[in-house]
Amino acid sequence: MTKRIATTFSDQLGIDYPIVCGAMFPCSNPELVAAVSEAGGIGIVQPLSMEFIHERKLRDGLRYIRSLTDKPYGVNLTVEKSSARYAERMERYLNISLEEGCRFFVTSLGKPDWVVRKVKEVDGLVYHKCTLAKHAKKACDGGVDGLIGVTERGGGHAGVLSMDELYKELLPFNVPLICAGGIGAPEDFIRALETGYQGILMSTRFIATHECTAADDYKNAIVEATESDIVHTERVTGVPIAVIRTPHVEKVGTKIGPIARFLFNHPRTKGWIRAYYNAIAGWRLKRSSQRGLSTRDFYQAGKSVSGITEILSAKEVIDTFAEAVIRTRDPQ
Ligand SMILES: Cc1cc2nc3c(=O)[nH]c(=O)nc-3n(C[C@H](O)[C@H](O)[C@H](O)COP(=O)(O)O)c2cc1C
């Protein structure tokens, strides 16, 4: 396929199609990131996933991606200042990424102003993920180039607004908008562009690809699931994340117990309990993504499962989505 889909976003990045493969702990293996970029979209590295799941130091992982594709890729930085150690780690990840030539960053949570300052020194781009105007304001005050709006249908930590509502919510910021959350079929891409978004970000769709190294049971569960199989559970990280309702999820329920809730709500213990849950979650999600279906698995996925009917290559996904849009614009 030779045609590009020109939008502000694809032009800014110099890519063929405004399709982002979102960062996923634990599913962003370097081969998947590279395959999406090579196919004309842009893959996003999740540094913690690179180091702790895929067992490559970030610099080695980025060089490995560079050996697989010469196209641009991005790096995700979660910029919440949960602890000084965590903030230092994010700064190190940013420095390494810049040294290795990355020029596109997707920030989430917190204030991304310090990322923007460094990235602007090398003329790079920063897009911030948000679910509401109040988060978008902080990011735009910090000088980000664009926003990635996460809808109520998203995987991971979902938003609260629909594709249309979120567009209206974020439009006043006057920066390019990318739609994330619930996009699993080409028709969703067409709708997002028609709404006014400059591109889409998909995560769950790219788990069900040959290049993703997640377990086959996980991929098959995505293909088989429908929208009503997606539930939001607090039992992984302490805050709700979207998962497929597996037998284990049914058994343990989706709420944390009263003691954990008390610790999350108490100002003196909430930092500690959050760190504890995150540590356990990292281990648990790694195990769930790499092993077959066991009785204790958590398979993260968004409502986009409803549009995902087969496991494809990353290139097939991108080509199918791009062709659908190109055909709509130019039916010849
Ligand atoms: C398995 C999985 C892991 C995720 N991990 C992260 C993450 O580490 N950082 C992040 O910013 N978002 C993460 N997300 C959220 C996605 O990047 C994205 O916002 C959302 O999944 C988009 O919805 P979709 O899955 O329906 O395409 C994750 C989503 C999934 C499904």
C-alpha cells in the first residue's frame, strides 16, 4: 500500500498512518513496537516492561528496536511523582531515550513540563494521555504538543467519557487530539477521524498479533471476548483496570477488601500500599501475560475486544485499518 493518511499528527511524526500502538505493561515487547513502526504506524516503548518483563536494559532494547526498523518509535513515561526514586528512574529513561535518538514521547499522569523542556531542546514531540479537561490543562500549561484522550472503553485505566464527549472536552485546548480506548475495528478508526481526531491509539488490538509475545491463551481470550466480558477490577493495582472476566476474576470479585481500602484512603499509608500493590501487580501481570490460562490470571483488555475477531500480524492490522479509511475517502 503506497498511500499515506495525512493528518497533523502523521505529518508531525513523518509516519504514513496516524496509528499508535499504546504502551503496555507487560505486553510492549520490542518486536511488537518495531513491527508497528515498520508498518507505517508508531510503536511506543514501555520502559518498565522492557526492563522487567522483556529483560533488556532500556538502552539495549532501544538499540534492538533500531536494528529491526529505521522508522520512528516513541517512549512512554509515567510522570507522576510517587517517590524520588521513581522520578529519578523516569528522568534516566528520558535521558537514555533522547541519547538513543527517540523524538516522540507519550506521558501519562502528573505534570509533564520537565519532559517537555528536555524534549524541546532536540525539537522532539510530547503528547500527554488524559481522560478529562483538568488533566489536559496541566499538560497544555506545561507545553505539550498534543493530547491522547482515553475514553471510557479503554484498556488499562479507562476514562469516563465517550469518543464524542472527550473530543468536545479536549477541543478547547487547540492541540492535535488522538483517540485511545475501545478502538478495535477499522470502522472505529474511520469514526475517530470523522469526529476530528488526528489519529488513534490502540493497545488491546495489538496484543492479538503474531509479533506480541503474550501467551496464546491471552490472545485467544481477546478474540473470543465481547464487550460485556470486560470488567474493571481493583484487585490488581488497587485502582480499577479493565480486564477480561476470567474464571479467576469471577471467583475473587473486583473490589479490594476493607483493610486495603482503609490503607488506600489514609494519607499516611496510601503511598506505601500503592507501592506494595504495584510491586505485586508487576509480578502478577507478567505471569498472566506469559503463561496460559490458569485459575489466577488477569488478562488486561479494553472494550475494543468487540471489534477484534482474529489474530493478525501488526502489518495486517495497520494495512486493514488504513485501507478502510483510504477507501472511504477515495472510493475509486
Ligand atoms: C495490557 C495493557 C497494558 C497497559 N499498560 C499501560 C502502561 O503501562 N502505560 C500506559 O500509559 N497505558 C497502559 N495501558 C493503556 C493503553 O496504553 C491505552 O490507553 C488503552 O489500552 C487503549 O484502549 P484499547 O486497549 O481499547 O486500545 C495498557 C493497556 C493494556 C490493554
